[in-house]
Amino acid sequence: MTKQRKAVSLISGGLDSMLATKVIQEQGVHVEGINFYTGFCVEGHTHAIRKKDKEKQKKNSSLWVAEQLGIKLHIIDISEEYKDIVLNPKHGYGQNLNPCLDCKIDMVSRAWQWCQDNDFDFVITGEVVGQRPKSQRKETMPIIARESQIEDRLVRPLCAQHLTETLPEREGWIKRDELYDFHGRNRKPQFALAKKLGIEEWSQPAGGCCFLTDASYSKKLQDLWDARGERRYEVDDIMLLKVGRHIRPAKNFKLIVSREEGENNFMRGYRPQFTYLYPTSHGGPLTLIDGTPTEEDLELAARIVARFSQGRDAEKVTLEVVREHNQPAQVVHVKPMPAEEIPEEWYIH
Amino acid sequence: MSQHELNARNLLCPIPVIRTQNKISELSPGDLLVVYCTDPGTLHDIPAWCRVHGHTLVSAEEQSDEIVITIEVNDA
């Protein structure tokens, strides 16, 4: 009796990994999905935080894809271990602080380890030669296979015909002539294949699925490292880079000013870890202070926060400044800083 | 059969899903798991995770400021 071959597929939630998985399922292979949570995943977070996004659908794309394909999905938190990829990428960064090639090598390596631990035979990805400038090039495809140590058990069904034959093809577990020869950034072949496979709906995450490909987010992360004088971060740091206006008047402190009620509520959970302030005479934003502000710095921060309050045109705005959560607040009265007096370079965006 | 609880409050998806997945891997068929969450995304994601893994969603309801999801563990 022929052994039932099993593959694990890296599921991002987008169309390509969905198609790659379906192509291999159609060849009679048992497929399960795997999705790695790095902490930088765009998926859902901003929608969950911001009240104005509350009406948007909050489904997890990877789980949705798994359900459409009828496969199990294993979601694995690698956010702690992933720091080393972000901080020390052997192959460098892409356009922003995105270490795409190192990231792919790491994920394939982890998926291959998962295969060995669970008696699976090979790994599938939705990569397409020439689709991404950093990680999906013909020269980088062998690097991923080699450095992840998976070697010839990594199958890219959408562009396999441009690549060297893999072990599952040689062994006849899958048929090479039923794999594809897609290349480049043209998406028409994917849309045609989706139609052929009866896939009518898929998610299209705007700007990709990783915050590190976002220029504004990367600037905030770089600013964090510059201000601390060292390249390190905690998972809470990278969560807070996703919310609020970030304003840095000096190297020793920055303000994270909430922009709306949803962010306000989310940031309330961080009060025990930060000095924070909020207007009491007028409606206005909760603001966290990251760093080591002096008394003078806090007065400046209060004037900036007042500018974002409903008292921005008032002579005086009263705020409460809390150095330590659950300890008595210091009450301050300040004149709001006029918008034009806040230098543009203080805004990190 | 025993009942277990998981506190996933103030965590954003997919962390509540991952914690649920990891907790269920320690439980036995027939056990009940009650998950307490605050991210509204869990109302979609945890039931979806249950469906793809073959566990039974007993209930998923919003109670004031939190979401309470009860799952019966199956031999998936």
C-alpha cells in the first residue's frame, strides 16, 4: 500500500499560499497549514485597536484560508525568537526594516523542523520567482532551501517548473507537470489559476502582512533604537509603535498621543508601565511618555497634549500627570502649544 | 471530563487563538475550556480555529466588556 504523503504549507492568508496549497492537495497529498506570529503581523491589530475600524471585518485571513481549503492550521508564536531576525539579519534589510530573506529562511527552517517532529514529508510555500525584490528572486530560492537545511524537500508549486526538481517530484509523490511556471509581478496567472481551482474569494492585505515593510513603522522602530542607544525591543514596544501619534521633542523622551477612543482604551492597559498624562479641564487624549523626562520635559509634554485637546484654543488647560500608576497625580495648568510651534521633525512618521 | 479556564483578556489576535490552541493540546476529549477575551476579533477567530481543528464551539457571547467562549475538546 502506498504511503499517504503529508506536507505542511506556510499560510500567510494571501492568494499565493492558498493556491500553492490547493495545487498540492489536488495531487492527493495530505496538507496542513502553519502560520508564524512574529509580533509585526498587520493582521487584525489596528482594526482591533481603532474604534473607527470597528465595523471592518476582523477575521484572521490565515484561519479563513485554512477553512476554505479544509485543512488544519497551526499558529505558532515566535515573537521572542524573532527578535534576532529583526536585529541581526544576516542578509540585510529590504527597503525598510524588513529582513525578508532571513525571515523566509527562518520560517522554512521552523516548518521543516515541525515536519520532522510530526512525521510530515515536505514543506510548501506560495513563493513566485521574481515576485518580490528581496526574497523571491531566482538567486535567493536556493539560498532559502540551503540555509533552512530543508534542501530538496521545499516545494514552490507556483513556480516549480523554473526551479530544480525536488525530492517529492523525483520520488513521484507529486507530478512536476501539474505544477506551474509563474514568474514576475504579473498577477494574472494567479487569478486564472484561482478561477480554474474554483477559488472565488481571497484576502488582499494592503501593504503586505508585515509592519516592517511599512516606511512609517520602520522609522518609529529606528527612532526607538536611536533614542535608547542600542538595538533592542520588547514585544510591548512594537505593539505601541502601531498606535498613536509619536512625537519626540528630545532624545530622552517621546510622547505617544492617542488619536481616538479605541487607541485611548488600548493605551490605558499600558499605564502601569509609563508616566502618563491627560487633560481634565477639556476632553483630550491619554498620552504615554516613553523615556526619562525631567519636570521641564513634562511641562512641555503637557503643552503638547493640551494642543491635541478640545481646549487647544483656550488660555489654560488643566492636566493630570501621573509618574507612577495608582499614585497621586500632579495637577498642572498650561497654555496649549500652538500647532505651528511644534516642529515637524518632532513627529515620527 | 473537567472544566478549565483561560484568561486571554487584553491580548490581541492571534495571541488568544494561540493560547487556546496550546491549552487545548494539554486537555482530553470531553473537557470544557472557557476562554475570557476582550479583542472582538476572537468572536471570529476562536470559532474558526475550532472548526478547522474539529472541536465543538459550545457558546460564544459578549458579556458587558468581555467575550466568553466555551469549547468542548474533541479527539481531533
